[in-house]
Amino acid sequence: MSWTVGELARLAGVTVRTLHHYDRIGLVRPSERTSAGYRSYDVRDLDRLHQVLVYRGLGFPLDEVATLLDDPDADPAEHLRRQHRLLRERLEATSAMVAAVEKEMEARQMGISLTPEERFEVFGDWLPEEYAAEAEEKWGDTEAWAQSQRRTAAMSKEDWLRVKAETDDIEGRFAAALAAGTPADAAEPMDLAEEHRQHIGRWFYDCPPQLHGCLGEMYVADERFAAYYERITPGLAQYVSTAVQANAARQG
Amino acid sequence: MSWTVGELARLAGVTVRTLHHYDRIGLVRPSERTSAGYRSYDVRDLDRLHQVLVYRGLGFPLDEVATLLDDPDADPAEHLRRQHRLLRERLEATSAMVAAVEKEMEARQMGISLTPEERFEVFGDWLPEEYAAEAEEKWGDTEAWAQSQRRTAAMSKEDWLRVKAETDDIEGRFAAALAAGTPADAAEPMDLAEEHRQHIGRWFYDCPPQLHGCLGEMYVADERFAAYYERITPGLAQYVSTAVQANAARQG
DNA sequence: GCAACAGCCTGACGCAACGTCAGGCGCAAC
DNA sequence: GTTGCGCCTGACGTTGCGTCAGGCTGTTGC
């Protein structure tokens, strides 16, 4: 089995020009040429190209890749182990950057701004466990809140529209059940409450039944929440509150 | 508060030359110059540089970074959301590559080789959930085995030496207990068995007491295992087997 | 049997994103 | 006041390809 440049290029997701380049610099040479001078790559060449692309993807300059791969002391397993290690390091670095961006989002939402050192630390020589400890210390107590902040900060406009639509839907069905005279602790409103709980979990923060029950109390106890529901339909705040607490009792 | 090029370079983990370059192409210009012509960066410039570095780190060419950041319609939160999304995509891509390398390691250990398409698929336009499903299907049944393969394949030579030393230590203490005439179901050999179980869990695969008990049976039933232990000391296979099963009974 | 068209070839030049001197000024300290 | 570090501005070099240009190859359709 052999491949032409074009075939290999498509297979490996690079351009023909790249393969020409690698041939020219001796990094990946086709092990044969046809009588017409066409490059003909065999399976060992694929192997080699694959290794090259992994190392290149890890940011190695091509000449270093060459010395790595041409080292007679390094067997293939050695390369795989090294690549595995480097990839996992990169994984950690990337999640550190994700965490840093989330940190900035939260800071921005809270109206505070980070110190220059804080902002750039992710680019320096990064100690992930150190940061993790710090993050834990800072936000560990109010995990649900922090989670919500992170998720909502990362939401796109379309996400928000979907959340809004789902919310409207659930509240509309609550209002309909109330208008139909269904008791708040009947099966239907309780199912709606469960749907509401899962909606919260999906979009904002982990919301176990117990916490949801507390929220239910708040829907009448906190005047802002009460006003929100009362503006939809009079009596809805108490209705939703009762349904949510009944559902929490059923679940717990 | 303001910074010189050198200070900013150290802070951000880039070279002075890079900042010169960004100034020249208008990407990050110091908002002031001293009377002597020194660049003087203020906090807004830091902000800007930070954004540039994130986008650059994500692989954007500098001119695209410029158009992104100079877009008057894009507020800072928009940038953070985009960066967050891109970083998570990269996170997924990287873990896909980690998985691919692990797959290769396993294939290599099993003596089979992957098809060219399999090897390069991680570089193409990658569908992570598709791969995850495939991996699940392939190795889901024998999770312990696959885990072991993955872990051992990723071990360095030093790791192997440590494993060997730990194994020798435990087996030596088993042999000593046997030589001292301690019954196999006494406390000491059972504690050794428990140590052995945790050794397996640490280095190879999850080994709950029940599974460990099965292994204990195998140490006498399977002649290869038996021969391994008998070569250390006659009677050791049966001794270890009994101790391990006694420990499993104690735990279970 | 040949025309057309996709695919291959080899230069050769271009380009982005800096690295690396070279030559010279600024400034704080000893 | 000079020493040494840090800053300045060119200017050229380098890596890793992209992008033509000009020409050959090989398969398919008529």
C-alpha cells in the first residue's frame, strides 16, 4: 500500500506544500519515487509523518523534531510516552487558562479588577496545584454561586435566549395549572417543579432537591422573587413555592 | 502606575523584542513615551496585551487579533466568552489527542497496528463524542485491563524500577513470614496482602477486595503465577494465595 | 487517438512573527 | 565621572510554510 502526496496530505490534514517542505528539509521523505518522479509514501512514512505532526502540534520546531526522531537510542514507545506526558502537561496548562478566563469573568461581574500579576500569571511558568489551592480557598465556600457565575458568564446570547424560552415555558405551564384550579401539590405542578429544578441544574448550578426546597421558601419570603411571580399571575408565587417544596419533600 | 518594556516583558512572559514588534505593527502601543523616548505602558496597555496573548495563544494571526480587538461592536465580555469557548474546544481537542496516544500505546502493546485513517483521524476535523462512543464500545467491557494497559504504557523507566522495588519488598516479607512459620491467615500476612492489593491499585488498575480474592485463587490455579512464586520460595504460591483470600474475606 | 482536466513536479518569491546583532543614548549608583 | 544595565532604532536573518509560474503525467470521455 502506498500513497501519493495529495492522498497523504488529505489523510493527515496538511497541505501538499507542507509535505514538499518536509521532503526538502529531510524530515519526512517518501521512501520511493515513481519512474515519473512522483512521491510515493509507504506505511513507515505515514508513521513518521504522524510522529512529526504530534511533536509539531506540541510546539517543537522542526529541526528538534528531526533530532528527536532520528535519535537511534529512542524507541517508538519512548516517543509515545514523551508525547503522552507533554500532551497532559498541555492539558493542564489549558485548563489553567480556562480557569483564568473564568476568574476574569467573575471579577468583571463583581466589578473588581485583577492585579497585573494575577492576570499574567497564567503565561509564566505555571504551577497548577498552587493555583488550584488558591481557587479552592477563594471560592470553595460558595461553590454553587461561583459555579453559577462561571456558567452564566460563559453563556452566549443564544444560550440566554434558550434559557429565557425554557423559563417562560415552565412558568407559563405553572400559571396554566393555577388557572385550571389544580392544587399546588398535585402531580402535574410537582412535575413542573422537578423540571424547574433540572433547568436550574442544567444552566446555573447544581440544585439538589433540598436546595430547591429552600429556593421555594424564598419565592414567597423574598419580596423580589414574590413580585416577579406575582407580576405573571396573582397567586403564582405561593403556588410555585408550594409545588417546589412538595416536590422537594417527595424527592428527599 | 506604569511599566517599562522590560518590566512588562517579564510580567507577561514575552521578550522585549515582541513588545517592540507589537508597537511597530500597532497591535499594542504604549500609551505614553518618556521625554527620552522610552515606552511607558499603563494599565490599559496591560489589558490589551493580555487579550492579545490569549488570542495569540489560541493560534490567531496577529492581524486577526487586531481586527478582533479593534472591533468597536465587541465589548470585553464578548472577548472573554469567545476565549472561553475556544479554550474549551482546545481542551477537548487535546484530550482527544491524549486518548489517541493512549490508543496507540495499547495497540502497540497488543502487537497490532492501527489503520492509517485511525492514526490520523485526530488531526482532521475531529468529532469527540463519536470517538468517545467508539472507545467505550471497544474497551468498555474490560475496563480494568484497559486501565492497566494505559497506565503501564505511560510509565517511565523510573516508575518501573519503583514498581519492581515495591513488589520485591512485599514478596520478600511474604517469604520471611512463611520462613518464620507464621500462619498464612495471621494478621501480618493479611496486612501484607492488603498492601499488595493497594500496590496493584496504585500502579495498575482498581482492585477491590473481591477481585483481589479472585487473583489469590489464580496464584495457585494458574501455573505461570504459581511458578513465579515458587521460584522465590517453595510453598509461597499457596501461602500468598491463602493470605490474599483471607484478607479479601476480612475486607468483604 | 487525442483532448481535457486533475494531479504531480521543481524552482522562486513572499510573508508572518519574531530573533539577533549593531551602534548609540539615558540614568542610577558607586 | 564612569560603569553597567536598560532603553532606543534600524537592519538583516530565520522558520514554516503560502502562493504563483511553467511544465510534465495519467486517467477518462469521445
